[in-house]
Amino acid sequence: MYMFDLAEKEAAISEAVTIPELIKDLPETQNRQVSLFIKALANYIEKTSFQNPGAILDEVQRCLSEQNPHRALQRLFVYMVTIGTSEDALNVRLYSTGDVARFFGVSVATINNWINQGRFLGVEKGERFKQVRIPENAVYAASTGVRTTVAEAAEMYELERARLNRNRPMTEAEELSELASAVVHFEKKYGGTYEETLGSRSNLSPDESRDAAQWAGLLQSIERRGTSI
């Protein structure tokens, strides 16, 4: 991670203010291209920011509607530099893929596949032989559309450990038993197997979508262990 000291932060903000002036007098056709880039950048910030970027995105939208793309770009640059060097951003906890696999109840290989598929918004594939570190504010986007931060998954994992009063790692048999119990819970709740219920429907409510993602993950974990229930 690249870290700014105070002088560098101030210099970066100064540059963020002045650089967009270079596009101020571009021809209209090029301004349209710049506007497309700004929208892509704004969408990325909306999907990956751990803070609520609503105010800055509203301002950017207003600038674009007023045909003022250089001002929109200026506000985005300043926002990125400021957020990227804030204490909140610098104090974000980073997890290994092994940690995250444990939180989500899947294998490390699955976490790496999810990273490669872009399931963790804003998390890039690491260099070869270098382990990826995943920030706690990273958002996992399930295929069902449900989104969960790594911090939320970690919290649920710790709450479940506390509920079960587990102060030591579970054995493989214990893990399998827990997975089977969780699957039975969903089968009782929805009156059938995953394939017969949530897995065969497309018009799921938000709660059902979350249950479907968890249920499917449980079944995948059991399948990876080469055991059926």
C-alpha cells in the first residue's frame, strides 16, 4: 500500500484541483468522452467506497447535467485523495484469503475464484505467488444479488463461535455436522430441498435471497468434502 505523508497529501489535493482545468476547453466531442470516463469512475466509487459517497456523487451528477465535466472530475479527484488518506481508510483491517474463507465457510480456492470473478468489489487479483489481502470493507456480491461486507461475515462468524462456545478449531467431523444442521434448518424453514424451493425460483425477496446464498454455500461446502446428507 502506498502511504502519503501530510506534505504529499496536500500536494496531491493541489494537483487534483488543478489537473481537471486541462480539459476545461476541450471540444464538445472530447468532453462527451470525458463524461463517460467520469461516470465510470463515479460508478466505481459508489460500488467500492466504505463511506457513503452519496453527496459527492450527487454533486458530480449536477456538474454533468450543467455540462461542466472538468468540475465533476475535479471533485472526484479531490474525494479520492481525501478518502484515500483519511485515518478511517488507513486503519481498515486486512484479512488473508484463509481468514475470509473461514468467515464465509468456503475453501481458499473458492475465495481466489471469487476474486478472479470480481465477486469482491474493488479487490484485485494479486501478483503471482503473492497472497491477496482483503480489506474488511470489501463487499462480496453473491450471484443472487445479495451483498455482504467482509466485516459483516467476520462478525457473523465470531457470533456463531460464541454461540457454540467454541474456543478451539472444529474438527472436520464437527464442521460437517454443523453444515448438515444448517442445511436441515433451511429445509424445515422452506419445506423442501434447495433445488425444490429457493433454488428453483427467481422472484425472491431480499431475505430469501440472503437465505438462498447461505444455503447454496452450505451445500457447496458439503459437496467439497465429498459427503452428502
